[in-house]
Amino acid sequence: MPVPASPDAPSVRLPPRTGLVLLTVSAAVFIAALDQTMVVTVLPSILRTLHIPYTKLDQAAWIVTGYLLGYTVAMPLFGRLADVRGRRVMFLASVLIFVGGSVLCVLAQSLTTLVGARVIQAAGGGALVPIGMAVSADLFPPHRRAFALGIIGAAAEAGGVLGPLYGATLSHLWGWRVIFLINIPLGVALVAAGVLLIPARRVAARSDGQSIDFVGAALMAAALASLTIGLAGNTQTGEAAVRPWWLLGSVLTFVAFVLFEIRRRDPLVRLDLFRRVPFSAANLANLAVGGALIIGMVEIPLYAYSLLGKSEIAGGLLLMRLTIMIPIGALIGGWLADRIGYRMTGVLGFLLTAAGYGLTAGWPAQPSSAQMTMDLVLTGLGFGVVIAPIGATVIASAGDRWMATGSALVTVMRMVGMTVGLASLSSWGLRRFNTLMAGTSLPLRTGDMTDSQYDALAKAYEATLRDALQTVYGEFFAIAAVIALVAVVPAFFFHRRRKGERHAPLLPQ
């Protein structure tokens, strides 16, 4: 049974199985996040096995994008199902869908079937995030809830960070299909743990007349899918490839969704939740997180490769100095949020992110390894710190009957921020670079040109190119810093601890 959430209770002792439940849902979220990024390093092996030429890398990118698509569109529906049908049954269903998709990935013999299997796999994996957040919120009282949500967030971020290394290691030892095959025993273990540990409690009873809005779910899924396809960039290069008709379809479908939900007695999403200032603030903040985070994810490896002359592996290791701190920051942010409140923790996290990006924007032509490490660590720490206060604010604002749905929406907002940010900033960056390089062209050697003359022209061109790249990257990081600073404003409107609500104890009881 869930722990009573009375703020006036003198002492709240958690049930003995609480830690095991939290471990179970965290493991599920971690495994789903691993699968989101683990294929990045094994794409060449997949292409060879499926006989796909390297000239079709843009199509192979859908192995990654397909997972993002399924991960995003399934969240709202599965979040609502978890609020109405119960956490345990939907946790089990999500794990089984994830395992079923993994089996199809193992059996796939073409790119089309593999992408389709990845979408199915991601539908189950994406649902585990809001369900895991709701399960944790059920078990912990409000004054200790943020730390539990920080653990869930840390598991999701750690999976994304370790995914490429995990996939590369397993693929090197036994081939790329094993990275999907291993999900079968892991899924069986999660199902067994879910049956034994997660309480079978239905939040919104069917006797209340609650029903599932499948039409609204289809409209929202179509709007999100159209947006993802319309803004899907090239996963290999980070370049945007905007498709206007898909974007128009997304807008029209979203309008249809809103009009339908307004008239619906039992909507997929209670639109009046957005009238609650903390709820809207948390969603806006997570939209900003997605937009700011994608800049670092794409531009830092490119910076290392193009300006520092590093290899692609070295560029990935440079990025890890940022990403490795996100799960650590999530734990710290959860701990802080339970003690100093969601507002102050959120503001602190965004200020750390802005400071880190601001320092990164000022990197010289050849920054030292220590300088890059400190600045990227600071940035990643800030990203992690904001995870728990955002999630806890949404859950506190949505209430018991809508907490899984609210958790799904706020997660989708981050995905939308990443998708829109990648498309808009990539196109802006290309235009900005072309402007800086206007009037400069690669020198061509003529017959009457001496070696020294050609070398001088080549060096001048290279210097102009490096200056242009340095300027563009610096402006990218400065834009990310501004996005983080702007997010401080909604953070001031996060859920505030009510009068009389006590702080969490310094140490767990």
C-alpha cells in the first residue's frame, strides 16, 4: 500500500519493499534508455548484415529516429492508462511490448522491418518512464518524493550515457543482434519483479466512469509523429532536414486534438492542468532543457572533431564529460529538492547550466583539457539538478489521478524541445557559417603560383575557416546559455512547499 502523504505526520516509515520497488522501476527505465542509444555505435555492423550501402546512411538513421518516435508517441496514452488501469498492469504490459519489439529486432532481415521493430520496442520502453515516476510517487510521501524521482531520472540519463559503450561491447563479443536478444531474459526478470513487488492499485476506479480516450491518443500520437518526421535531422551529421508538409500536418492535427479534448468528458489530457501555473512552468522548463541539451549533444563532438582535430571517439569522450554528470546531478537535485524546495533547486540547476555553457562559449582556440572538463562538468551537473524538481512539480500539480499522464507530458516536452532545437539551430548554424565564409573560397593553384604563394593562401583560408567555426560554436553555446537563463523564470513558479509541510530528514529513516 502507498504511504500516506500527510505533511503533519510526525514520522513516516516506508514499507520494507519500497527500496526493491524503486530498484525495479529504475532498472526498467535504465534498460529502456540503454536501447535508445546503444545502436549508435553498431550501425556499421547492422548495415553490413542487412546489405545496406553506406550511401544510404540517411535511411539507416531511422534505426535511431524510429526509437525516438515510438518513445515519444506512446507516452501520453500509456501514462493515462497507468492512471486509470493501474501502475502494475501497465508496467507489465510495457515491459512485454518492449521485449516483443526486441524479439522482432533480433529476427529483422531488412531495414524496414528493423525500424518497425524499433518503434514497437520504444513504445514499451518510453511508457516505462512516466509509469516509473508514478510508481515512485505513489510509494513516497511528498517531502521525500523528489529524491525518488531523482533516482528515476538518474537511471534514464545513465542508460543514455552508457548505451553506446554497452552496445559496442556486446556487439564486438557476439554480434549486434545480441544487444536485442539480451533484453528477453532482462524483461522476464522485470516482469517477475513487477508481479511480486509493485502494488496492484488502480488510481482512478472504473466505477467513477473513467474511460480511455483512444481517439485523442491517436490524434496526439499523429501530431507528435508528424512533428518528429517533419523535423527529423540526419543522425550521422546532425543536419536538419525540414519537411514543411509534415509540419503543417502536425499543426493541423494538434488543433484537432485540442478541439476534440475540449468536448471530451474523459479526455486523454486535462487541458485545464495547464492553467495551473506550476504545471505549465515545469513543462516550459523541460522544453528549454531539451533545446539547450541538444546543442551540447550535437555540437561538442563536432567541435572536438573540426577544431581540435580529435577523432570521433575522442569527441564522444569529450561529450561524456557533460553527460556523465547528468545522472549524478539528478541524485543531487532530488536530495536538494526535498530539503530546500523545488523552486530553489530548479533555479540553481538552470543557473549552473547557464554558467557552464557561458564558460564554454568563451573557450579559446585551443582550450586546455582541464578547462573543458570543468566547464562541461558544470553544465552537465546543472542539467541533472533540474530533473527532480521538474518531475516533482508536475506530479504535485497533477494530483494522484493524473500523475502518470502529467509525467508523460513533461517528458514529451523535453523530446519536442530536442527535436525543434536540433532542426532550427542546425539550419541557423549553416546560414551563419555561410555568412562568415562569404567571399572566401578554397584557393586553387595556378601554373604561375609559387609554393610559398599557395601555402600563404591555404593558410589564410584555413585561418578564416577556423575563425568561422570558432564563432559559430561559440554562438551555439551562448544560445544554450541564454535558453538556460530564460528557463530560470518558469523555475521560480515551480511547486512551492505548503505552510506546515515539513522538510525531509537529513538522512533516510
